[in-house]
Amino acid sequence: MTDPRPLVLAVVPARGGSRGVPRKNIRVLGGHPLLAYTIAAGRASERVTDLVVSTEDPEIAEVARSYGAEVIDRPDALATDEAPTAPVIQHAIERVEEATGRTYDYILTLQPTTPFRRGWDIDAAVDLLEAAANPAASVTSVVRIFDAHPLRVKRLTQDRLQPYIAGDDVPTRRQDLPPAYLRNGAIYLAHRPTVTGGSVWGNPEIPYPMPPERSVNIDEPLDFLLAEAVVRAGLTEIDLLLESPQDN
């Protein structure tokens, strides 16, 4: 009997170059390469049909395979600092569909720089998109923000601080601020036509809230130190799949 559930392709974009944290996708975090956390989450998901890592870097490809992921060789033109994400994911879709003969329903973009999402986070996001029954919708993971709240952010005007959002009744206590959310980079889930049309998120975007300890997004060296602190403090579980990388 045919499985009525949508086919989900998870793509992990992991290029070799990085300005903020050199070689960050395979930098060791808690005894494992950063990339391994995202592969483990994708493999632990019950809703992901296939998972691939897109990279132009031979060392990253070797690490990805050792942790159980298939690898898509990314063209150098799609591995520059300026290359947007959508064409990278489109390239992966084409290659995987050619290889498998499948046409996927949902495309899941998993950035390795947000390493602490879990398999069940992915499953919950897929459930949300399926329940929406809207071919234009997507699901994006978010985290609630306080210190960088829009009502607290300032601009410099003639060497003076001015509010970005005008108003005199800004709450002074963080707990009184109206809820505000930021995309945390962990999950971008969309229908296939949305991604092949040039975007990894649709309209409307359905939020999937995640707590701060699973929302660490590594762009700068300080972010990596925060991720290390999260691991040391035991604030996020390390997937059992991380314990036994495969031999090639």
C-alpha cells in the first residue's frame, strides 16, 4: 500500500568557506564535527524521506558520509560567499530526484550552523505544514527575543541614540515586552514548488517556536563559545547517532 504521507527531502548546505569561523562546518563541538549534529537530527526524524549534504569541499563530504549522509557535489559557482541558498537547494533537488526517481512534496533546509534542533523538532514542523493544507505555506523555526527586541533597538542619528520604533510607552521590564520572534536558522520547510521557484520559505510562514538553548546560531567565534557552553551544561541532548560514525 502506498504511504500517503508527503515525501520530504532534507538538504544540508555545508560549503567549505567561512569568514566568521573558519572551517566551522567541521569544527569540533562536544567531540563531534558541527555538521554531525544536523545530520543526526535529520536521520532521527521520522518524517524525512531522504537527507543529503550539499558541499564542494572533499573534507566536509568525507565527514558527512562518515555520519551516514549522502553527498551532493556542489558546483564551485554555488559555493561562494555571495551565492544565495535557494539555488543551492534547487541544485540538490535536481540531483537527488534524478538519482532516486522521486518527486518530493516538501523540501527541508537544515543549516548546520544551528546544530541543536532535534529530530522531533523536524517532525513537528512537517506535521504543521501538513495540517496547514496550503500549498503556498511554509514552516520556519523561530526563537523569542528580548534583548534585541524591536522596541529596545536604537539607531544613531547625529551621534545620538534614537529609537527605531517611535513611541513613549516602551516597557522598561523585559517580561512586559510584547512577544517578538527571530528566525533561528534551524528549520526551513516549504513545498517543492516554492523552493524550485526561488525561495526556501513561502507565504504565509507558519512559526515553529524553539527555546534559546536549541536556537544557537553560529556565525561568529562568540557564537561557537556559546554552543560549547550549551553542550558542557547539558542543556541540549546529543543524539545517540553521534556516538558511532560509520567507517567508509
